[in-house]
Amino acid sequence: MAALDAKFGFTKSGNSDILSEWLKLAVRHGYRAADKRLEEFLTSVGRRKFLKPLYEELVKTPKGRQRAAAIYKKARPRYHPISANTVDDILKKAGVGF
């Protein structure tokens, strides 16, 4: 992951589609160098198409569920109601309180 990021700069990408896919892989593979960017992205974007796959990936592990809850607590007020309802459902199904 580090070699790919060094070569292509995915963590710094300004393209939300590319960044979303990269961050999903970063979560899946435990690439901690992207943690800050993940939080920035999840607290600044409100589109369901980006939020849903990232939160779904985060809730797959206990540590990820904790991160998802912490980020979501800050980000939820900025999300569109449809996006918020979607993420509410993802977290509830994973047993995450927020």
C-alpha cells in the first residue's frame, strides 16, 4: 500500500471517486497512513455513494467499528438525511452505538 501511495499519491487525490476506492482499500489492509485522510473525507463529503462503502468496510472489525462511531458522531450533522439514515442502518446492524 505504501509503495502504491508513494508512486501514485492516492491518499492525496482530489478525485473523490479515486479517493473513495483507495480509502476503502486502506481500511481493508490497515494502511494507517491514510487514517487522517479517511476522517477528513468522511467529515467533508456527504454523498451516500462514497459514505456507504467506507462505513461498511470500517464496521468489519472491532477497531473499525470504534473509528466509524467516532467519525460518524462528528460527521452526522453534515450528512444529507438519506445518507445519515443509510449510515445509521450500517452502524446499527454492526452493533455500533453513536
